[in-house]
Amino acid sequence: MRQAQSTTNSPEASTLKMKALMEATGVSKATIAHYLKEGLLPAPMRTNRNMAYYDASCVERVLFIKKMQANHRLPLSQIKLILDQRDKGRKVTSLIELKEFVFGNQGQIRLDPAAFCKATGLSLEEIETCLVAHLLRPREKDCFDQEDVAAGQVLRVCIDLGISVEEAGFYPRLAEAVVDKEMAIQRRLAREKTYDESIHTTMELTRVARILRAYIFDRVFQERALLQEASRKPKDRN
């Protein structure tokens, strides 16, 4: 006897329309579209131009993204890396810990360029100049966090003191050279390690780098300041 044909192959059986996905996650259509654009969600199945069906797994993925943003303040690019590893079947607890350690807590501040102007005293033209010179490096385009505000306020002081953006351009050049060396060391040490060992090594190297950068730069500055001070002292006359 021929069995009745199953209807579980229809899109509605294991998928959601946009409205249902929004209701299940509490996320707007624009946000879901942004997640899709950034590659955090699988592309929907389209039955026609105006009808799309989203895999049921999207509900959990969107909730996971929201949790990562709320609890760890991670940028979407880093959340995508975590999701990619999770999709490969790897445990991501230690990876999340590493990302939080590297990227820190960005806080609640999210300013657009106009609000950033008010918070720092920089003009839009000055902000653009600093962005081009890589003296301002927001993690997201046209979205500034607490660290960006602190840097912007310092850059305002620099400009007022007469330090040009071009003159301060050695900071990002030196930083990029230092970090390139650090990354090369990380790749060498992590090459033969397991996934979890590599994460642990990267976290320890990050800790070491932060301490040594601050210590050595400050000590070099102190040494130069003492030499400069000594050179300015009047010589004793007998």
C-alpha cells in the first residue's frame, strides 16, 4: 500500500517568515538584514521575490549574537568568528573569554560622528583627518565607543598644543610595526598547538604584550626626560 506523501518538505515545516523571526528574537527587520549582510545568519530560502523563509536555527543564532553583544560587548566581526568555530563543532567558551580579554568591555557609549564631535570638541573635518591618519580607529564605521572618545579628547589637546595630525602620525606607524612582530611570534608559538592550547597561548601573549608595551615605552620616556633635564642644567664654574 502506498504511503501518503509527507508534507514536511514544504518551507513552512522547518522555517520562519521574517515576521515570526522578529517576534521570536525581539530583533528588528533592519537588524536581521544587517546580520545577513555580515554573514552571521544563513541566507533565507526564497520562493519568490517577496517571500523568504529563514531556517529555524536563526532564532538561536540571533539570540546568541544578542547575548555576545550584551554580555561581552564584542563587535560583529568577532562574533562571526565565534559562530564559525561553533559551526565546526568546537567549544567556544575559551574563545569567547579570549575575545573579551583582547577587545575589552566597550561600554554603553555608541556615538555617531555628530555626537562624537560634541564629546571631543573635534570638528567633522578634524575627525576625518584623524581617521585618514589612523589616529582614530573606531571598531565600527561611524560608531564611536568610550575608548574612541578618550582618544578624541587627547587629539583635541594635541591639536590645540600645536601638534599636527601629520606630526603625530608616527604613533600608528610604530604601533603597526610592533603588533606585526607580536603577531609573528603568536603564529610561531601557536603553529604546533591544539585549538585550545593556541587560545591559551594567545591570551598569555596578549597579557605579556600589554605589560611590556606600557613598561618599556614609559621607561624609555623617563630615561630621555632625565637626559634632557641633565643637559639643561648649567655647568658648575670654579
